[in-house]
Amino acid sequence: MLLLTDNGTFYEFIPKEEYGKENPKIITLKEVEKDKEYVLVITTNA
């Protein structure tokens, strides 16, 4: 997947095993590991 990172969009990732928890660990693009599954949260400046 390609992500546009210079257009006012902020990406956050929740590891699949954290999804659905009351306080899931949320990580940034820098912390994402290859071949792991994540839930993607997208925030825009719109």
C-alpha cells in the first residue's frame, strides 16, 4: 500500500491484536513493522 504523507493526512496504526480493546496501543508510521497486520486510522485536516 502506498500512503501520501505530505498532504495533511495523519496515519495511525493499531496492531490487530490490540483492536477492540478499551485502550489499544496506537503507533505511528515509523513504528510499523513489515508483515504485521494493523487497523489503519486516517485523520485529515479537512
